[in-house]
Amino acid sequence: MDARVITVVAVGAVIVFLLYNSYILFPRERAFVSLSPEEFYRLIQKEDVFVVDVHVPEQEHIPGTDVWIPYNRIEEFADVLPEDKNAKILVYCRSGHMSKIAASKLAQMGYSNIYDLDGGINAWKRAGLPMS
């Protein structure tokens, strides 16, 4: 192939990738709420919530975690998720990227009370919060 064609295809692929990730991570209307580690911790302590670690590979979990589901396989594990689409679901990963993708997918599946740990377990540990 001509080098120009390869360049155009590569640039097009990068643009599509960036647009897709921008849509997933930063939708026009936020489908979930990002919480600080302290807010996330308080919600786990005081509320009836379903807590999901979505980091790949599996990692050490925050106390109160109900299940580990890979961020990119949320739909495959629908039977593990709450039946009530209004249930409060808290998602986290290591740094916050995977959990934002998972939170967006949960919203697409019809869940309406989704909370993401901003900064993931890294931020949780920096805040000095307990680990299991």
C-alpha cells in the first residue's frame, strides 16, 4: 500500500478511537456521579448499596465490595447485578478509567443511581481509607 493511504487509515483509526472514548467517558449528560474517596466511603458505610470492583486484572478490594466484574464484560454479568434498576451501584477500579467506562455501560443498561470512585483505589489509598 501507498504510505499516504496507510497514514490516512491510521489517523482515521485514532480519530474514531478518541471520539468513542470521549463519548463513553464524557457523555453530554453525565450518566453517573463521580465521588471523592471520602464520599464513596461514607456511602458504603451508610447506605444500602451494591459495590462493584471492575478493574482488570482483579485486585485487592475495598471493604464492602459485593462482586468483581471485569469493566469490559458488565453486560455478560447482568444476572449478578441488582434487578432493581434504581439500586445504588458503586463502581471502582485502580485509577478511575475502567470504572467510568463500566458506569457508562451500566447507565446504557438502564441503571439510574451509579456512583464512580474518582481516582479509583489509588485515590482511596492516598486518602488513608481501609483496605480489606
